[in-house]
Amino acid sequence: MIEFEKLDKKFQTEEVLYYYKLLQKKKVSLAFKRIFDIVLAILLLILTFPIFIFIAIWIKLDSEGEVFYRQSRVTTYGREFKIFKFRTMVKNADKIGSAVTLQDDPRISRVGKKLRKVRLDELPQLLNILLGDMSFVGTRPEVAKYVNRYSNVMYATLLMPAGVTSTASITYKDEDAELEKYTKQGMSVDDAYVEKILPEKMKYNLYYLENFSFIEDIKIMIKTFFGVLKK
């Protein structure tokens, strides 16, 4: 971990320091987490290569645009990176709507609806894991405009790499439906997300930091697996 005094000023608060000290005591678990991420990501990339090819062809046949969608997100210590996803929306969707997706969003393609349902659009993030931008378990990466609206304590979630899954993402698997409730009340999508959804998700993310262990990561991955199977 980077020395606390060398972190960006927005991290140097009492709220973040509390979680920083907790994670410092778990360096062995953090090392196991990284080794596990690399080994499992390589194995899954090999096993799912035929699925990658099939989905790529399916997307190209379904709608105009690239196979992969790449967007700037924020990970460890506030560093920005390009996240890999299979494209599930129409071309240039981010220019014609919000950074978050509503239920029955008209920008979602036909193939995109099916991929999102079983979270196969997230499969290319195995590449982000290998690059060190992400981990299998951790706080889902946000776009910079949402991170810029974080409270002091929320920055603590950036002490670890962003994750593909988390307890928060399992709990808020129907986030788009929740957002729609607030937009029907007249709130903008961005305000609804930052003011209503994000604070609740952060409670789970901060609890994860406080109770982080390699075993807990395995449990969250198993819950995610069975959650996807139910869909």
C-alpha cells in the first residue's frame, strides 16, 4: 500500500485513515487476493475463449458498433482506467443519456438485454483483473463525475482495486428499477443515483472493507455465482 501521507489530499482524512489502518494489518490476505485474481482470471479466459468468440459475433450481427464498450472508471487511489465490457447498448449510447442505465432503457440492444440478464457483459473484465485495474471482489468502479461527489468516507473504498462483484452489487442487482422510482418523482437520473442509491451501496462497501478477508471474497463470489444461476 502507498504511504498514507503520499495519497492524494482527498484521501487524507480521519475517515479514510481508519480503513487504511485496518487494511495495513491485512497485507497477507491482500497478497493472496492478488495471486488468486491472476490465476483464476487466466484460467477463466482460457475456458471462456469460445464464449468470447460467440458473443462477439452475436453482437456484431445484432447492431452497429464495436464489440467492446470501454469507458473511463475510477479504481485504486483515484486512478482512472478503461473498463472492458461487451457492448450492450446502441452505438454512442453514452452521448445520448446518463452514465447509469434505467429499467427498459431504449439504448439497450436486443443482445444487450440477454447479456445483462446473466451478467455476461462483464466477462471481458477478466482482462482488467489481469492488468491490475480490478479484482474479482470489490467496490464496483464508478465514473469520475460520481466519484467527485463522494463524501470523505466514501473515498476509503478506493484504497482497494475496483471489483467485478460485491455484496452491494448483489443486493442492488435491480438497481435500474430502484432508479426509475426516483426519476418518476422528478429527480434526474444522476441525482437519484448519487443521492439515493450510492449512499446505500456504500454502506455495504465500507462494511466489506472493515471485514475484508480472502475467505469473505470467496463467499461473495459463490453468492454471485448462484445469484446469476437463479436469473
